[in-house]
Amino acid sequence: MPEFSYDFDPVDRITVGTVGQPGQRTFYLQARSGRQLVSLVVEKDQVSALATALEQLLESLTEKNPLLSSSDDLIVFASMELEEPIEETFRIGQIGLGYDESRDLLVLIAQEAGSGETGESLDTVRFTFRREQGRSLAQYSHEIVAKGRPRCPQCGEPMNPEGHFCIKKNGHATEELA
């Protein structure tokens, strides 16, 4: 069994959140177990992919064994805001998602970003959590990602309030920003 730098089995709380203004936000995946709090820096695309993967995994579990699913899966926790203090433990490089069938728990394993050179020790965390926590995490993750800058209808890139370099319009700002 691999050793984890942090092993929250199970978590008391798991969430995502941001610090900063759209375009300058830092995304965090945060978990608490007892008095221990871990805040991991994560990319916006990783948050979006995690939310989608959680939804797909939960849907698959419901199809395989509908008896394990209940109305409790739909519970949304009252507060999904990040807890203070938000101190970066490490930046996530890779995220894996799984399921512990014997305990009916979701499993998230995240590894620190690094070069992967021989002998380099990268921190790794394991968070296990209930289905309803996973459903809340997925829903809230989609909400957090959607609060970012609007996307250009032409090129799909994020738009700043002052405009952006649109490759589809040969570098001219979109007119919808006025």
C-alpha cells in the first residue's frame, strides 16, 4: 500500500473554492479531517474535469446498484466555502478518482506537481468521502468554474472587461463587451 503524505479516511468536509478576481483566481481543493486542514492548489480545468468525473462515477454507481442510492445523495451541504486559513500545501499535478465498494466511499488521490525525476519525492494525498459529499462537490465545482470570465463567442477564449485578442477576428476585441 502506498504511503500518503495526507490520508483523510474519511474526510469530514471536502470542497473547492477560489481566491482572487476572475482572470486572477487561484483554485483550491480543500479537505478537513478532524483538526487537520489541507488546501491544494488546482487548475480550473482540473476542477471542471473532477466535477464531470464525479458526476459520471455517481451515475455509474446508481445504475450498477440502485439500492445503494437514496435521497441522501441529493443533499447539498449548507456551506461549501473555503475555510481559513487557506495555506497552500502543494500544487496538484495529477488527480485520480475511484470507488471503495466494500465501504461505499469515493476515493480521490492527488499527487503533487513535479518533474518526476528519479529520486524526487512527491507528496500524495488520499481523501475518501460519501456519495452525498461527492455530489455536492461536483455541483459546487461547476458553480465555481462558471463564475469566471465570460467566454468569447467567436474563439472561446476568456474575455477581460477591456476586451481580448480574438484570433477569429484577427486580433480585434469583441463588440459584445461594450
